[in-house]
Amino acid sequence: MSVILPLSEQYRQRLRQASWRMQYRAKTRLYHEKSPLNEQIGSFSVQSDDINTILLQEWIHTLPSEQGRIIITGLYLEGQSEQELAARLQISQQAVNRWKRKSLQYLSRTSNL
């Protein structure tokens, strides 16, 4: 018996999966591109959550609309609710939901995942 998750949780899972894939690709690319500069720098420790956040921010930055970037960042990186974002942006919750849906569709269409 499968459990149907709320739409927001489904989007969170998709974003986590996408960020994991992006991180994996970046690590494999880095592994294959060992340059002398990397050897000079040495090893440094970066938390995988930090890398995921940076990759997600870069991915979200590809959105063509500032409003979409603010809403996706607020919902998924800052953990705000649609109501909180609606109040902050002085728009309706329904408008926030529409921006979220449009933005996620755009990211889905333009990603290579």
C-alpha cells in the first residue's frame, strides 16, 4: 500500500533528489578533472548539506522570474509557508501557489535530470 504525500513534500523530495544528482555529478567531474591546482590546494572539508544548498541556489537562480526565485527559495530553502510568503510579498496565497507550480515546472523542463 503506497502512501500519498502532500504536494509540498513531493516537491521537497524532488529537490533533494535533484540536488543529490547534481552533487554526485560535480563530485565525479571533480574526480575525473584532477588538476595540479587541486593538488596544491589540498583537501578541505565541506559539508554535503552546504554543497546541496549551493547547488540548489544555483539551480533556482536559473529561474527567469525574480518572484519565482523568491518563492522557491522561501518555500524550500528557508522553510516558510505559502501564507508567510504571501504576507511578505503582499500577494494572495493562491498567487504564491501558482508561482510555485510554474517555477517548479520550469525547473523540471529545463533540468537535465
